[in-house]
Amino acid sequence: MVSICLYFQVHQPYRLKQYSVFDIGKRSNYFNEGKNRAVLSRVARKCYLPTNKIMLSLLEKHPEFRISYSFSGVILDQFSEYAPEVLESFQELVRTRRVEVLDETYNHSLAFLYSKKEFADQVRLHRRKIRKLFKYSPTVFRNTELIYSNELGKEVERLGYKAVLAEGADHVLGWRSPNFIYSVPGSKMKLLLKNYRLSDDIAFRFSNRGWKEWPLTAEKFGSWVSAINGSGNCVNLFMDYETFGEHQWPETGIFNFLKKMPEELSKHPDNDFKTPSQLVRSYKPVADLDMPYMVSWADLERDLSAWTGNDMQRAALQKLYELEEPIKNSGDKALLKEWRRLQCSDLFYYMCTKWFSDGDVHKYFNPHDSPYEAFITFMNILKDLTQRTAMKVVA
């Protein structure tokens, strides 16, 4: 038997305004509300609303169909501010009881790398938000950018979760397959690995006419998944929800593919659909999987270099987390909220230089003309936030 696990990440950051050195001490509205509203409206129109409509129809048509979502706290905030109808459509999906919601860091942050206390605080904030909006208590965790290591797995277990998602990276797996459940060494925590090849066939290669498998049909994809029967228990298809309608435009046929996919995946009598928590209950780990170093989904390296690979990124992150104690001691909730929004991983992704010349993925809805502009803007904002914090502490 092969169980198909469909998981989608739903996230958009709060993008920054252009903020020069002359703005420091004069204005403290850091976020580009116009840009953020426009981006969310576009993605809602092209992706969230039409895809949610399709998903609801698929759940009604196929009783065996299951899907899972992980929402960043900041996208849920933006739904409330800019597009409440999108939030309502997701809530309708969750009410079917065949949709699982996962937990993550509230601010889509890299907090685990810099402050275990802040990481735990954000996880708890996210848990409360999910309970409030969806009446749901997640048991499975997905860290920002699928960043994972043994240490994170044990910390997430301490916070009460039963399983965690991670990238099925070749350099970690070696000869092993991502199509089994593994366990965290020295822990009862279960590890669910992304089958990145099959996931990326949809998320990245679907519209690539130069790809030898183009065009990708639901029938063809279903046959690939079914071929895993006998050599795996689960096929974890993890991808950004914006794959549907935004990264892959409707003209590519992505919506027609989605509509046909459940039926084609179900044609093999031993295939079924499961959510992450159902996988955890259904299958035992085949072995421990040792990941002593951080692994992520990003780029060929599957490491942290997309966010911490250059001196600008490391300096910005260091200065940001140096503010944790004074901001929390200030007792100012507005400062704390802004500081947490500045932790969003996208803001450091915009500073990435390694692929800037040819890496369109780093430019997706990027408000900055270069990684250097992104860094300068961020550091100017951080200088203003530092001054505001010092004034609160002194007062």
C-alpha cells in the first residue's frame, strides 16, 4: 500500500518599505501596506480562492481524499486585514474534518537558530491562533522552510508534537527512500520526509516545456506514484500552495491537473490518502534517521545558505536577535509585534546573493531591486527600532 500525503504551505510575508538613513528617528511605519495588500489580493484571486473551491469540490466528490495545510501566523493576520473571505474559505475546508492543520513558527522565522526561547514562544502563539481560527489542535509540526535537525526534532517533541516534517535530502538519505517514516535518534518523534522529486515535478517543472516529461498529465503522475507500491509506505507531496494559479498559471493546465489528480492517484487499488497524523498512526518508523546538521528545502545544497549564506544576512540576523531581551523587557507589545514581523525568513532570503543573477525564485514578489538594497533597508529599520527600544527601556 502507498499512502499519498498532500501538504501545502500557505504564507506571504509583510514586505518592507524603502527606508533610508534619513528616515531613522522620524518615521516608524516599516511595512509596505500597499504592496502587501496588492500581493495578497493578487494571490487570493489567482490561487487561494479558486484552489480552495477546487479542493472543496474534490473533498465532496472523493470521500477518501485528504489534504493538509500549514499557515504562517503572518498570512492569517493578512487574511484578517485584507481578505477575510479567503480565511472563511479555508475554515470551510477544515470543517470537512478531512483537512489537517499543522503548527509552525508564528512569524515564519529562523528563531530556532538564534533563540530557543523565542522559538518556543512563537510556536505557542501559533498554536493559540490555530485553535482560535480553526478550532483545531495540531499534533504535527513543520518548521520554517522545512529547516530541520535532530536537535529541532527533540525540541518539537518537548513542545508536545508527535511528528515533524523535513526535506528528503539525498545527502542525508543516501541509499534510503523518503517513502517511509523514520524516527528521530534518541526520541519517540516521527519524521515525515518530502519526496522532493515528485513534489517538484508539480511545483517547479509542471510548465517547463524543456522538461523531457512535459506535459505532465494526472494520468502520468498517478502512474509514477503507483509504481512506488512495494517499495514504500507513503509519498509525501509537500509544496507551496501558490503552486496552483500563481507559480503555475492557469494557462499551464495546473487546475485541470489538480481536478483529475485524486481520481488518478486512487486508480491503483492499494493507494489511499492520509494526512500527516494519519501516517503517524498507520505506519511504524523503519529506522532512525540521523540529521546532526540543519537541512532545508532550498536550492541544490538543501542547507541554510539561502538565508544565512553571506555576511549581510548573518549581520542582520545577529543584530535582530540581540534586540530580543531589551524588547521583551520593555513591555511594549507594539515593539514586540514589529520585531517579530522582522524575523520573517523572506526578509533574509531577499538578501541572498548566491543566485541573484539568475535566481528568479529569490525575486518572487521581492520589493527590493537588489540584495544590497534589502540589507540596507533592513538595517536602517533595525537602527530605528533599536532607538525606540532604548527610549522605552530608559523611560
